[in-house]
Amino acid sequence: MSNEVVLYDKKDSGVALISLNRPDRLNAITGELTARLKEKIDDACKDDDVKVIVLTGSGRGFSAGADMDNLSDISANNREENPDQPEDRNYETNGLSEWDGTYSYFPSVPKPIIAAINGPAAGVGLIMSLYCDMRVASEDAVFSTAFSKWGVGWILPRIIGVAHTMDIMMTARKFDAKEAERIGLVNRCFPAESFMEDVMTYAADIAQNVSPRSVQIMKRQIYTALGEDIKTNLKSSMDEMVKSFSSEDFKEGVKHFIEKRPAKFTGK
């Protein structure tokens, strides 16, 4: 087992698999892990061959939340106070300048991030998954908001609604993958025995069959719409649609449909 706290595995399918790698601590989160995760995501963003990012946990779970022995370095805000802060590595973001928190920067990443929840996801580990664009879970996964109440009050009701949020936050109870799917916390569940295979097939389908340009714009529009009124959103959506007509991916989308062949999108 590698001693790196975050692993990076680029697949030929156009998917980058990023794994939290502290299995002996159920991938409990430290400042070092958070910083290395940011750097691995940056690596995926700057690689044109990577179209989709999958985030999972090594071993038997996604993340048990904050490492109680390292709470101070998780909360540190600058590199001088915390040497585990990631390097400043710039790439073209999705134009979401206010989404710059510890994990709330995920929506500003111009490529889709799928949380592959392979086991327990609790506290800060759950928060991390919430800021991913999609969540898929093993049927064996278990969830809990315990010790994460400070971080879920904005994002969680936008995913599952107010009533479900009130329920799982006020009780701090554990709930399973089937309930998570029912209330909309996860997009779908996969069998435990074939979980990662199913996840990577799902991610590869997006990477290979959908225009990267369209994915980036759709992601930006969806998150931007959370703060827009209907008039502003309709105008911005129309502007983007008009721009798409002159893109290479739009032309390729038409050609591959007419010619009945697999698409060869470039992201341009």
C-alpha cells in the first residue's frame, strides 16, 4: 500500500480515479490529505485527456470524517500557519469565484466530479461528497451527518430538500444507501461486489460519449442558476446555446448522429 495520503490513477477511458488513502483510519481527513486532494484534482483539471474525475476512498469506506487528532490543521487558513496547504496551481475554473471553501471549490472545477461512496461517509467526509457533482454509492454504504452540522446547512437542503435535511441533521442518525438513494442524496446505488467496476463504467460513458465542452458549460450553468433569478438565467442559457452552434463539439455531435458512429469530441 502506498504511503501517499491521496492516490491518483489516470485511466485510458478518460477518467481520473482519485482515492483518499488512509485506510487504517477509515480515510479520516487531515490538513495534509485535504491539500494533496486539491493538488490531485488540479492535476486532473490540467490534463486534457481527463474528462471525468471519480473520488473514492481506499479500503472499506469513503471517509469517517475529520481525524480528531488533527482538527487544528484542517481549520488552518493559510500556508504560513499550515504547511499542508496546497500549492497555488492555476487552471481555467468554471467562473464560480465565490465557491472557494475547503471542499466547496469542487463546483468551480471545470470537469465533473463523481463521489464513489464505497462505505461509511460521515461528518466532513459526507460534506466532501455533497460538493461533488454526483454521488453513487455501494449498497453497503452508511451515512451520518454527525459532527458535520456546521457545514451542511447550505448545500444539503439544495440536494435533498428541507424536510429530509431537518430529519437527518436533527437526529444525527445513521442511514443506509437505499434511503440515501430514495431521498436523492445519491444518484444511484451499485452492488457492493461490482461497485468500482460499475462506477468506472458509468464515468467512462460520460467521458467518452458526452462533449467535454457541453459538460463544463452545463455544470457552470447549474451552479450559477442557484443564485440567479429566472430572467437572468434564461438570458445566460440562451447566450450559451448560441455560442455552442459555432463550436467543434456541436458540429461533431451532429455529424456522429447522422453518420451513426461514436462521437469524437475535442472539448472545443
